[in-house]
Amino acid sequence: MQNSFQEHVLKMLEIGKKIIAKNPLLTKEVGTINVKGDKTIAMDVKMEQALIDYIKKNNLPVIIFSEEIGTLKLHPHPTHLIVFDPLDGSTNYKLGKNFLPYGLLIACYHGIKPKLKDIIAAGAVEYTTNSGWIYNGQQTMTLKNKPVNLNKKWEITRSTPAYFDLYRKFAFLSFEPLVEKFSLRWNGSTIACLLYVLNEAAAIFGSHYMRPEEIGAIVGLIKGAGGAVVDFQGKDLGEEFFSTEKNYPIIVGNKDAVKYAVKVLN
């Protein structure tokens, strides 16, 4: 079952790449508000519907949770949960002119009320660089079938890149202890953070408000690459239950750098 869901995640990533390649910028707001309270744009809707259509066509025994529509039960006897963010970084997509990172995040959990550690397959694709990754339940690989391992020996200095969600004033102020310990940055999307950390162009990333449609891909891909995924107290997030009602405070990436950041914040 794990291998079959890995294959389905790979095919869904390919669907996303084809839609982006074959369509003009679909940035018009469609008049609806998604489950996190943001205005939906046309590409969000198009991408989400394509993924749902794939799941329907293959009669996958899953419950779906997506950023745009929320929870959707299609199969009479679901055994798994598939969660996706069809267009992570929508503002980057609208305004970035293909310079700012945006992409697709997918995670598949065993069971319909899983813990975050119950991920059996996850994937992500970042469109501006054509980068992508797949987690097969054990190891994170690039879409070119190369293993990803976060084993760089980072020297933590004021120039060490670390991406933290600085969008809200509260978050900006809360990360102040990390200033000059790391070089704090933000690029407007979770997929950007994954791009930098999985390529070891950044040591860590973090947020007070990681959303349920994003957390599974992060846990699978980072842990599968040998990294750490913890809360602000250093607790492994794998034991947390998946919840559509919850935002997750996280720090993830290189284990030593994560440990150091947690120590500084506490």
C-alpha cells in the first residue's frame, strides 16, 4: 500500500507541473474564501479540481483535506487521509512573475485520524526552479531519484540562513532572540523554505502558524532527509495528531541547528 500511494503522489505532482506549464497566469480572484480565510484565485481552483479528479478516477480509499474546500469524503470506506495545498505561495504566484517560489504540497497518512508520524508518502514541487521531492515512507528523494540527506555541518553564525515566518508582528518580535544568531529571512511560502532547506541553502525554517494542509509534507520530507521537526520547546511533532482545526508551531531542518535555535528561544 505504501508503494502504491507513493506512485499516486508522484502522479499528482506531475499533474501539477503540467497544469502550470500549459496555462497562463490564472490570478483572477473567483469570489470565494478558502478554509483559512484567504481569497481564492483561479489557479487554486483549477489545481485543486485536477487533484480531486485524479483521486476520483483512481477510486482511492481516502478522505481529502485541501486548503480551498476543506474536508471531502468521496470513498464509502476510507482507510487513508490525503492532504494537499494545491498552490502554496499564492501571493508569490500572483505577484512574483515566476521569480518568487510557489508550488504544490501533498501528504498521505495511514488511517483517517492519524498522528503526524503516520505519513506513508509525501511530495512537493516548486515550479520556478522545477525542483521536487518525494518521501516514500523511509527516505526523501528528489524527483530525479537522488537521496536527500541533511548532514551538512553548519557553523552557526549571523550569516547562517534561517527562514522564519515574519508576516505577523507577534511572530517578528518572538524571533528576536535569533537575530544575529542566524540571518533571519522570509520568502513568502512554505515551499520556498523546503526548497532552501532540502538543498542545504538554509539551515532551518520555522513558523508559529504552520497550517494543516502544509504540515504533513514538511514532516515527511524533512524527517525522511534526516532532519528534525519540533515545536518551540523541542518536542518531536510526530506524536501530535493531525487536526484540520490546528496551526502548528514548528522549527525544522538540520538537527544541530534546530537544537541550537530551540535553546536560544528558551
